[in-house]
Amino acid sequence: MDRRGFIKGVGLTATMLATATSPAWAQDYRLGPNALLYRALVPEIFAPLPDPADHVPAIVIGSGFGASITALRLAQSGAEVTVLERGSRWPNDPWRNIFAVDTIPDGRGFWHRTTFTGPTGNTVAFDPFGGVLDISSYPGIDVWRGACVGGGSVVFTGVMIEPEQRFFDHVFGGVVDYREMHEVYYPRVRETLRPSPIPDDIYHSIAFAHSRAWDGQVRAAGYAPQRIDGMWNWHIIRDELAGRSLPSATIGCSNLGNSNGAKFDLNQNYLRYAEATGRARIYPGHRVDAIAEEPGASGRYVVSVTKLAPTGEVLRTRTLTCDKLFLGAGSIGTSELLVRARETGALPNLNEHIGEGWGSNGDVGLARPLSSLEVGTQGAPSASRILDEAGAPVSLENWYIPGAPPFDVGTLGSLGMVLDDTRGRFVYNPANGRVDLHWPENGAAGYLARAQEINDKAACDCVPIGPPGSGGNASITSHPLGGAVLGRATDGYGRVVGYRGLYVMDGAAVPGSCGTVNPSLTISALAERNIEQIISSGE
């Protein structure tokens, strides 16, 4: 550690000693055994939370890709915008452990859970806290989603890929013009998020020995690995390698955030630009519980909000109103709000397509044995992918192994994405007020087998150095899509059928698959397309 890092460490220790006996800290301790530690590590998220106005022209629920783009473009058009986010707003610092690390997770990593079982099958326990990754568990599948300002951009692996036109057209069925997306909206997103492939010097570093081994295996199997774009700040990753920052991305940290800001998440672009207009305000710690149409002929919407401390303590409940309501809470959050509103009569004119068409993007976690004697530190950014169309189209991406030790242990990870039409649906349970995801029994069986077939092919000519690979894990998805599908639950631009001034702007609009690629770029491009049309039309 250099002099700057030492000074920061001393300052942090002094802060802990000076405040450890305060009444506020004692209260935090009662709410969670590690709240003292979290407050010392990340005091910013314990700062007093501001309250939004009772009424604003536009409310955006969520702060992920679709929501952040919506907020920026509305603000640029002159609208006053309130962004409501249930999670905290986490800072970045090159010398502080802001986030939990994937290998030794704690409450900072997860949204009010006490255990977590990752792709490796290992279960870890920790105290409940308002961490950044929400694991929503349903029969047959667990869904990973963001719970922080920046949403999924904080907890994903940074991959930004445009799907092949034939796959895009299969998924969207002509509702969205691929050529328009390719020529206008995908480039618009890239201009802001600046995704790029891993540079050669980083690819050849100790952190990416697993990526080079992965590429070697797929080449031996007859594939040509393609470099893929990632939303990473490669200068910060170079700082990690050179000792100018605490290591994060270079030691397999990504799913629980990157403390030093190596991931170019939405806090560094769309959300920051939205706030810079002076017309968009972000309110962390504000969970939206329900939406409704205001009684009478006002045309306004009512939003029921619970204000939460990071410890989970309820600070306040209230209702807000707005003239226009933009749903960007992700596939799960948006679908839950709409299904509950329809079934409770809060929004009775929602059509029968609300809650339908949910899919996992054909996600499969895979592993195979390492066949190289060169080992490294399991860098998180994905370097390359392959595509196989001999059967159902499937892509495999080079992946680190989430939760594994931050060095190669004889196994290579892959993320498979299969073009698959299996779909689930959201159903309201009046007994407890929950909205449950009904996923078909063995719904993943077909695409699991297809992804495993390609993974096995890539490993078939290898002389393994480490343990055998897994058979694949399709019980987890980090790419939930659908539930309020474009052209069915909404018109072709996200306007919810049956209501004026109500819009779906996130992954809920995507029909269950993104055509063998990670959906973040497509969700973002759709949001750019849709909000442009909504603003220009005034509807």
C-alpha cells in the first residue's frame, strides 16, 4: 500500500473509534451484528435520505439501464423527474473495500438475505442487510437482480453485445425494426456507455490466464473466439495490476460490485448526466410497494412508497402522485407492480398480457476442466464468446467463476445463452399479496442440455489439469426478461395498453430472450428508442 492508501486506512480507523459509542451506532448494532462495521466501511449509505416532493410531473421507478436512460432524456426535454430506488447509493474509492468481495460475501452483497448458494453450489451465510444483489427465489429458478442506485449495471459482468438480426427478429416478431436499432439506437447507447473489448496488454496479464486457456480450448474444438465489448474502465484495471488501486475486477469481483469503479456503471454516465441537468433527482432507500390510478378524473398516478434504512428499518411510508409514471424496476419489479395493480383493482384496465412472456434468456452456468499449466487470478471481465448454430442457437462466453477463490483452481467457467422459447408467467396470490413467478417444471431442461453439449465439445480434446467440469446450472438467471412484453402488454413503444401516461421502459418489455446475448445493450437501446418517441409525440 502506498502513502495515500495508508493515510486513508488510518482515517477510516479513527472514524470507527470516534463514533463506535454513539447512540445511532448502538441502534444500528441491534438491527444487525455487522452494521457497525458496514457503517465504518461505507458511511455514505447511512447519511440521511432526502424525501421527494408529494407531486412531480414524472416519476421513474428504478435506476437501472432503462430507468436511467428514461430519466436523462425526460430531464433533457425539460421535465422535472423523480427517480425512486429501493437500494442505497454506493460510492467508489480505489483504496476502500466499499463492496463485499465475491469470495467472502457479507450483508453488503445481498438484499436482506441470510444465505446464498451460487453457481458453484457452495452455500454461505451472513447477516441481513440492504446489499446490492437481490436473489428472488421461485420454484425451479433463482433470479439475480440489482438493488442499488445503478441497478443491474453495478452487479453485472459488463458485457454489451448486439444480437444477430435473425435472432432479434425471431424474438421481437417484427414489433421492433432491427435496422433502426442497428443504425440509430445501439450506436447511441455505445456513444454514452463506451463499451470496448479487452485490450491486449490486459488480456495477456496474470489476471486473464483463464481467458487465454478458454480461447485455446474452443479453438481446438473448431471455434473462432470473438472478442466482446465490456463496460469497463481499462485504465482502472491497469491500476489494479500495477498496484495503484486495491484489486477488484482482476480478482473475480463483479457480481457484488467493484469498489474502485472499474465497472463503468450508470452512476458514472446516464444517472450523473441526468442529475447534471438540474431537473432529475434520485432518491435512494425508496421502495415502491404499489401503483394505482388516482381516484376521480385527474389522470394522475399514485405511488405507494416505503422509505428504508440500509439495515431494513422502515423510516416512513407515504404516497406520491405524478402525471406520468415510467416503470423501470426490472423484469421482476415492474411485472410485480403491474400484476398486483390489475388483480387488486388499482389498475383494472390492464390487459391479459400483463405478467406473461417471462423468460430466463436461456442462461446456463457451465464449467469444464482447465487444460493449461498457466494459472492466474480469475479476472472478471469477459474476453470472448463463441456461437454455435448446429442446433438451437447457443453462445458461450468466457466467464470467471463467481464465488471461487481469486485464482485458477483447475476449472474454467462459461456462461451459456440459448435461443429458447420456454416462458413463465407472474401470478398474484391474494392470500399473502405476493406476486409469484410460475416457471414450467423442468423448464430449463432443453436449453440446459443444448448448452452443455457445446461446453462438452469445447472440452472433449483437452487433457484436464483440474477437476472435471459441472453438468451445468440452469437454476439461476441474471437476465430476467418479460412480464410486460412490447406489442402485447404495451404498444410498440412501451405505452401500457389501457392507460395514458403509464410506460414500461426496462427488461419487462423484452419477450423472454435477447437472442443468445446479454440483454443490457438491447434494453438500453429500446429505452432510447421508446423514450424518444414518447417525448416527441407527447403521449
